[in-house]
Amino acid sequence: KPFRGNDYPITFGYMGGKNLFKGYKVLINAFSKCEQKRAKLIMWGVPKSEILNGRLNIETRKSYAPEQINDVFKKIDVGIMPSIWEETFGIVGVEWLTARIPVIGSNIGGIPEWLRDGANGFLVPPNDAQQLFQKMDLFIKNPGLIAELQRRMNPWETIGEHIKKMAALYEDLIPSDGQ
């Protein structure tokens, strides 16, 4: 993904679907406080009927095919993972980081393992629409922050690299004689 310029709107993306534990209602609440002319939210997997306020600059999209992921990610400036439950890992967040998309995510479960507050995005308390809004507003008021975080992002390991590391770890832990 190319470095982001300073133009508007800042486009936030959400891909958790219509699952309450993914925090989509918290996100809608937080986004409702944002300056709508300078921000847009694209939500994949959330029906339009869930957006109670028609004045919000929110687009809803159905799911996408895996081969469309690059085109989908090109539309997002900042990914949002507002989970209110213990995410095991939060794979879409790692996918966003791989595409150099900063992330705002809940400080819960496995998300803090890959989301470094201030380095590749920001952590917020789970189920806290006000804190989520404040981090979103930080990007809206300082669009150059997106490119700044993009420049500081280190490439994330691929799933294949991760599997090799995990396999090596288990091989080191399991005795070779099977005992």
C-alpha cells in the first residue's frame, strides 16, 4: 500500500461482521462522534439495517472473495478491531499490518501481541466508544500520522513463516525419542 497523503476523508475499515463480540456496535457509536465530512467507515459483513443513523458516512459491504483482498485493502486507511471479547489472535489485523494499514484495536486477548501502541496503531480499552473515538479522531485531525505509522511498520511474518517457527518450537519441546 502506498504511503497515505493528507487528503480526506480518512477511511476506516471493519471486517468483523455482525457479531456483537466483535464490537461493531461500539464502533458505530464511536464513529458517530467523528466529523462525518472528514471520515468514512466501510463495514464488511454488517447489514445496512444495523446503521441506525442514516446521516453517518458509513458504507456497508457484503463479504469479498479471497482474490479481492488487495482491492479491498486499497480502500482502507486505518483498520478497526473493536473486539469486546478475548480474540485469540485477530488475523485480519495482522493482514492489515502486512498491507501497511495502521490498526486501532482493543487491548484484549491476542491483539496486543501484534499491535504495538503508537508503533503500528493504537490500543484502546475494550467496549470503550469514547477512547475508540479519540484514536479515530487523532487520525482525522492528523492524516499525516497514517503515513508516519506506515513508514515505521516492520514487515510482518507470513503465515508460512509463523508455522515454521511454531513447528520448530514444538520440535524443541518434544523429546526426539517420543518420551
